[in-house]
Amino acid sequence: MEVSGSDSDGREFRTVEELWKEEIGDENEAEKRKGWYRKGVGYWEGIEASVDGVLGGYGHVNDVDVRGSEAFLKTLLCERLGSRCSNLVALDCGSGIGRVTKNLLLRHFNEVDLVEPVSHFLEAARKNLAPENYLSSDMHKPANFYCIPLQDFTPEAGRYDVIWIQWCIGHLTDDDFIAFFKRAKAGLKSHGFLVLKENIARNGFVYDKEDSSITRSDSYFKELFSQCGLHIYKMKEQQGFPEEMFAVKMYALVNDVTRRPRGNKNRISKNKPAIIK
């Protein structure tokens, strides 16, 4: 892929293949690839299991983040599901402490599965979503907690109306990104869709050496979506975040080629690198 970028020390890469060759090697260097993922999980294992911790010290953006996500999701549920908005099931990928499940997904879905590779985050999610700590009900409840990294996780075929992926996909290499989304597609019901909400680099990519993650540009994401066989149904940029943060964009992705609703012109605003996860 002809895309250039830099790392968090300011080093320039002419192509992303140059980055991947250095960080994960070729297909015969399995241990090097495992090292990339161990470093990422190891970073988060040292982070406090709190809203401020999982949001990289930006816990104060939680409310505006949830409001932006809910406005996007409600429109999608109406347009894609219509009268089928009952007995809905969602998957929260990179669920952390259950922040998105608790504040967003359980408002709209009868069951939510959580998948998260950092064990103390997932245990915090169990506690946060326990009946005594959260006003859940038999109609809206967390169902399954999977302590598995996304590159090793296969969603149950045809189980989900929505698969929500937020602030975690940067830890996957390009080939594992494509492989995961292909598996995720099979996890959707016929009318289902995926939502990716992620930081957006202004150009190319930015590699964070501290936590083994890559922030991709809008065009970089679109190329990967194409390789996954996914189509963009709708896009929206998150508003109201601090200026020093990356721009954040939401993508609704579908298996079928669907004409995007009118009146959804997207603007790409200037942004500066930040540390939010």
C-alpha cells in the first residue's frame, strides 16, 4: 500500500510496508509478530481500570463521546433495521471496562457480548455491569465476556445486529485487520452492520511506539475496507473533542452495496496528534 507516515519519535517511513517489515517481519517471523501484540497488551495491563484510564487521561470526554455515538447509532438503527428493532444483539470489541456497553449499547440492545484482551479491564467490566452496580434487566443485559485479542477472535456466525469497534483497531496489523473484519462480517445478521469509531491521522499513518498502535488516515481506512469487501453506508465525524486530540470519525460498514442517505456530506477537519485510546 502506497502510504507514508511517521512514528511517535518523528521518524519517517516511506511506506507502511517499511513499518510492518521492521516491526513484525515476514510470515516466518511469528515471534516478532507476537512481540508486537504482547507490547500492546502489556501497555494496557499497566493502566488503571477506570474511565480516565481507558481514555488515556481524557475521561472528561466520555459524555460527549457517548452522545455522538448515540446520535449516529440511533439513525442507523432506524434506517437499517426499522421495525425489526427488537431482540437485538451487539458485540463490543475492545470493550475495556464496559464503558461503551454500559453507557450506549445496553440502551438499545437486549444482549451485548464483550471482547477484551486485558484481563483486569474485563473483570472491571463484569463488576461495572453486575446487577447490583448497574440497572440492567432481563431485557437488556451483558451476555458473554470474552478475554481474547481481536486477532484471535471469531464472532459467532449470524449472531449480531451490530458489531461496535472503538479505539482498539489500531493495535491490529493490516493483515490481521482485514482477517478480523472478514470474520466479523460473517458474525452479522442479514441486516446487520459494523461501526468503527477511531482516531484519524491527517495523512498516512502515525505509529505510537509506546503501545504498539497505528493511527490511520481516512484514505488508509477506506483502502482496508475495500480489501475486506465492506462498503461504507454512512460516515460522521465526532464533534466536541479538545483540539489537541486526533480527529475521530465513525464509519458504518455493511456487506451489501447500499446507497448512502442524502445529506451526509462529511468534513475532514484539521487535527493534531494526541494520546487518546
